[in-house]
Amino acid sequence: MSDALTESMTMAAHDQRAEAYAPLDAPIWTALTTGNRALAQGGPRAMRYLPDVAPFAAVADRSAASFEALAALVPPDGRIVLHTPDAIVPPPGLAIELQKPILQMVLEAPPVPTGPDYLTLGQEDVPEMMELTARTRPGPFGPRTIELGRYIGIRLDGVLVAMAGERMRPARFVEISAVCVDPAHRGRGYAGFLMMQLARTIQDQGLTPFLHVFADNEEAIALYRKLGFTVRKSFLITSLRALQPSRE
């Protein structure tokens, strides 16, 4: 096989892979317009998850009109979170309260889940799930976040000590999120085990698991690499809050 033919085939394979993973280039927008459409609000220029589901939002493009539509989705005391390839200038009425780099990681290798018994969590578990996420801070988790997908956990003596679940569903991808373990029970492999259980179920449906992690969270990134996840892309996560109207 000639070098030119080999190069051509390599480029074609690269293009096919890029096209297949294109939904992850704008994961929030794609999820809100595909797999999570039933839990979204907004219009053709800007969309967000219902506030009690998740704070994530996205714009169709970087035009002023799209950012104006985005600002209209934020109540006076509210906030939204965006994933963008670079920094943004907030629209009038919104201010940046946090901006940090995050990594997007995908799992293509088959997972190997081995570990303790686990259970599927339901609506009756939400108060305890919210208490666990409030203490461990894996990311936003609201009263209706559980509606985004399947959540599983581990109980010891009846107490929920670890959990993980599914969040964004952009096209044929499913995000693993809310991975957390009570500090008193860390070091036992619960987080990786739950993630692999979810990953196996996702892959069995012909879908691809992915996740997001702060770029400075070296411990978590090391775990995810050990489980088989690879870094695909970097974003900035930007939290915007509504400015209070001035009183004159």
C-alpha cells in the first residue's frame, strides 16, 4: 500500500470519527435539542434545562441576539452554567461568578464492573441524594435531576454512602455525573465501580459514555484514566448569575 493511500485512509478515518463525535462539541445544546428535549425550555436561539433539573444552558451561536435570549431565561435570583470553547462576554443583566477549565472524557473500551451490591435509586431517595451531593459537591444536583437518567447507589446499614448517575444525553452519548462517595467511605473503589456499572448499561444500548471533570482535579482524572476514559476536548465552564436591578 502506498504512503499516499495510507495517508488518505487515515484522514478519512479521522474525518469519520470527528463527525461521529461532533455532538460532543456542543454537548449542552445538543442534549437540550435531542435526548433531554423534554426537560428543556427556551427557543431556537437559547435553551436551558428546567431550573429544578439542572442549571445548564446553551446558545445556538455567539450572536448578540442569542445571548439576549439566554439572559431572558434567567430569573432575577437565578443562575445558569455554560460550556464554551473559550471565554465569553456576559450579556447585559448577567455577571460571571465562576469560570474554570474542564475536560471532556469519553469511554470507548468495554468496562469491567466488579464490586459490591448496588441499587437503583428512585424518587423516594432524592432527599438523601441531595444531602450526599451537598456534602461531597460533585456538581449541580436538584430536586428533579434524577429525571435525567438512571441513578444507582450503594447503601451501608441503610445509609446512602455512594452514588452516580446519567445526566446529559446529546444524541448517541450519555454523560456520567453526580459521582460521589461519603468521605468516611472513600478508598474502597465505590466511585469506579458505580461508573463502570453505568458505562456497561450505556454501551449495551449502543451509546457512548462520557463525562466532564475540572482540569485541576488530578485525583479524579487519574481515576477516570484508570477506568479507560480518554480526554477528548477542553472547555470553559462559566457560571452566570442574574444581576439585581439597581435601586435609584
